[in-house]
Amino acid sequence: MIAAPCRLPFPLSTFWYGAALDQNAISYIFRLMRLIQRFCDTRGEEQSKCFSKDGHFHSSSTAMGRRGHEPLPSDETAQAPPTSQLQEPDRGQWTGKFDFLMSMIAYAVGLGNVWRFPYLCFKNGGGSFLVVYAIFFALAAVPIFIMEVTIGQYLQRGAMEMWRMCPIFKGVGIGNVVIAFMCIAYFCVIVSWAIFYMISSFATVFPWETCDNYWNDHTCVTGKESSAALAKHTRNLSSMGLMTQTSVEQFWENRVLQQTSSIEEFGGIQWELLAIMFLSWLIVYFALWKGITQARKFVYFCALFPYFLLIVLLIRGLTLEGAGKGIYFYLAPNITRLADTTVWKDAGTQVFYSYGVGFGALIALGSHNKFNHNCFRDAFIMCFINGATSILAGFVVFSILGYMSVVAHKDIADIVKPGVGLAFLAYPEVASNLPAKQVWSCLFFLMITILGLDSQVCMMEGLFTALEDAFPFILRKHKKVSLAVTCMIFFIIGIPMVTNAGAYWLQLLDNYGASGYALLFVVFFEVIGLSWGFGAERIRAALKEMVGINLSYAWVIIWKFAAPATSAILFFFCLIYYHPLKYPTGEDYPVWANVFGFFLSSCSMIVIPGYALFYLLFQNKHLTFRELLDTLLLTTRQTPLLLPIQTNRPSNMGN
């Protein structure tokens, strides 16, 4: 049986913008019928949907699972404009059974799992940190992760356009885009560092092993010389440490970064990093130019190959002398640290950072699913894979650091360095002491490169999908050109971060613009908008309609109360325990740099109340207060194309 075509006695604008019904709009029916039919099947599920004259959603259960509609009579179709002029260009769907899962792995499993999680776990009491991490995992990471994926699949829209179902929160979508923009701007710079080290690893003698290079000065000591001094208990060791730098540190600062002494001294451009960054952006472009749904081989490779490398490195690390010592330091519980608020702050922010919520990428990836794809299963699996990857990376890193502590006669606490230092300072020194060092160094930095590139590609997809949905006839229709222009813009933005002061600017952008309280602020309002504006009950019902899963009502409670409360508490923790950025020497960044950092944070935060105010004062200025309140509370009834679920929907509308 073929489904009957939808008949709507009012114009398309009534669907999209929630305008009042136009009683004289019958004449629009035949002219817009083909476009309406296109929207009637927009969810990806082959089913027929109609709206009655009262504006309520109806569907025929006999039409479920069937594609297409009856052809229009010839006298009606004769007046219809060509379909190509009315339909949006195809946004693409995942074709393989595991494409979506692999894309989430490629996105969410990234650099933060490899260097940030192990360091924070060690810094905050090992096993105690894991306990706190597990709490935030259950209260925030899993619920918000599943919420973003579900809403993306259900509405088939990116981070900005999905808020047409509740327009007052559209600023959240803009905030998602701003945060993604800032993160994308510097990610390829980190990738360029990793590629630089990977290329340097092919040398017979690593360039960071010796002090006879042109970038070394009289303060340089090799790792072996430093270890020998420690072993002999050299007098005035503390003063020696202040007056010297290891060859690894000088390679990082004087060769790779060619770093100035402060953010105020730009210096020149590091041309090698600029060329590598350009190459990185070419890879990102060619991975996306036909759409991420067509880049299956790239997605699968980037999702799976890092696990092969991690397992190889883990096997090698566990066979090294001192591996047990390193793992003990990694996991040894310190129960007293549970009372330390810093532990809770670090664990909470790491959860949000490592799971990639709030960037809009998960919404975009979910929007490419077919309507009845089991996104709940994939998202749930992905949440545990992400956590397990972080723990696995910790075993890899600390088994190797345990070996280094034995060789260098140092405590592990003196070897571990925060942030990028763990990857670009500690590991090169470790690699210098491994048998077949070129192989292990190349594998490690290849893994860092792949983890950075796959996260970059998926974040770029999230950003570009949001922009495409806003301007489909321009960006999606001319995807290759618009994507090339976008990549070139980001490449130009990244140029200051490959100058001699680039690392300082990258840290500023990362600390203020793409993480911390800016991300938590946006996530808080995203959860509020989805769980209260859209409705947590509707999300639960959406999963039942798409997948047939009848979730416990406990999920509604978590979405409406636990997840937003967790986000709010962490946001205030970040404000209360704020510390200005510091140079590696321990000195504070200049005041103007921290002020500029707050400006970067405000870019993603201010758009949320700003757009809400704009919507209230200008978009609906013709409405009375009561009508405006009704518009805000019942917005979803006025945008049925983006909200198939209605409270008065018949009970036979599918499972």
C-alpha cells in the first residue's frame, strides 16, 4: 500500500516559523506540494506524516516503513516547479552498520585521552581520581552524550538549526559553533608538532639526544648527564637544575617552537610548522570534501589504528624494567584526596573535555543517521570505550614513565609534566632509552597525529554541518568550494600559533576559549534547553519511536536535574578556583592576555542570553506578554516539522 500524500491547508511558513494560520493559503498547496512531500520524509524513516487543520501531528501506521507517496494528479503536478529548485541538497547518511560508531570513536577518543587523563589521574590521587571520574561519568558524560546523539538523529539537523524547535535557546547552538571554532583553530597546530617529531624520529641519533646542535646553548645537558649527576648525588643539585636545561627541553623550545620569552614577543614564523600545518589542513579537506559519510576508509582507519598502536606500546611498556612502579603510581589510591575540591574540578572538566559534549559535533554526527538507527546502543558503547581508552592510555604512559624513573634515578613525580609536556617532553626522553627507539618513537607520534586529525575532522564536520543547515542552498550545494574557503580561513587563523610565541597563544585559546568555564556554561544551557525546553520526556519518547527502547523514567530525572546541576557546580568551581595562566617558568601571563582570554570565553557565553533577548524583544515584539509566554512554552507545537512528537499524539504512532 502506498501512502497518501500529505495535505496542508496553510503555507510552509506556518511549519517553519510558527506563524499564525493563514485561512487564504489554500492556493499554496499544489505549488509547494513537492517540497512538503520532501519534508514529510525528512526524518529518514520511510513513513507518511500529515498534519490536520488543527495543527496536530498525525501519521498512518499502515504507511510505516514504505518510501514515497502517491504521484500527484497531472493537473496538479503540471503547475509544480521543478523539485530541484525546492529541495535542499542531500545532507548525506551513514551507509554502513558501524559507520556512526566508528565516527564517534574517531571524534571522542583523542589527545585528551592520551596525555591529559593520565596526568590528571596521577596528579589527583590515582584511584581516588578514578572514583570521582566515574561519578561524573554516570551523572553527566553518559546522559549528555546520549542526549546530543539522540536529538541530532531525531531532528536531522546540526547544532544551530535544531533549535528551531525552541528558538529562544538558539544562542546555545551558536555557542556550540563558537567553541568548536576556537578548538578547530589550534588543533592542527598540535598535529603539526606531532608530525615534526615523527619526522625527526627517523634520524639515527635523535636530535633531542645531544647538546652539539646549533639550537643548544651552554646550559644544555643530556638526559644521561643529568641522570649521572643524580646518581652521584652531586652537590648544589638544586642550583644546577635552575641553571641547566635538558637537551629534550631545548629541542622543544629552541628547535620546534623557536620560542620567545613571552607572549608579547611574536618573533617570526616557524616556517616548517607552517608547512606541516598546511599539509594537515589538506588532509582534513580531502577527508571531508565529499562529506564525512563518504569518508568511510578514513574514519575506520583513524578510529581503529590508534588502538593497535596503544596495544603495541602497552605490550612493550609492560615488559620494561620499572613498569610496575609506574603503574602503581598511576593507580595507587589516596582516599584523603576525595575531600579536595581540586580533584572534583579536574575530574569533572576532564569528563566534559574527553567526551566532546558541547562542541556540536555529536549532534552533527547523529544527524547523518537513518531515523531508526539504534543510536542509544552506539552512544552507550562509545561512552564506555572512551573511558576504557583513557585508562588504557594511562597504563601505556605510566609503564614507560616507570621505566624512565629507574633509568634516570628520578621519582616519577619529577618526570611527569602537565599538558603537552607529557607528550612532547617526557616521551621523547623515554624513547631515547628504548631499544629500537626509532620504531617506538615513530609509532607514538604517529598515534598522536592520527588522534589529532580524526578529532579535527569530526569537529570540522560538526561546525560545517551547523553552517550548512543554516545556509543549505549556498554551502551544501557548493560544498567543495565552501569547505576549501573554510579550511583556508582556519589555516590563516592558525598562523599566529606557529610564530615564535605561538605556544603561548595556543595555551590561551585552549584554556579560555575551548574548555573550562566557557564549555561548562554552554553545556549547562544546552542541557536546560533540551531537557526543559524540548522536554526530557520527549527525548525519551523519541528514542522509543526511533529505536523501540522504553527507557526508565530515571533518565528523565537525570536529564532534567542531575546533568544540569553537575554542569552548574563545575562551572562555579572553575570560577572560584580560577588562576591566571602561567609561563613554564611560573610567572603569570600579562594582565592584558588574561583579559583577552576572558573575552574569548565571553564570545561563546554571551550569545546565549544575547540571542534570547533578541528573540524576546525583536522577533516577537508584536505579541502580548501572554502570547509571548505561550510562544516560549509551546514553541514545539508551532514547529511540527522539527518536532514529530506531540503530547496529544494518537497511541498507535509507532514504538
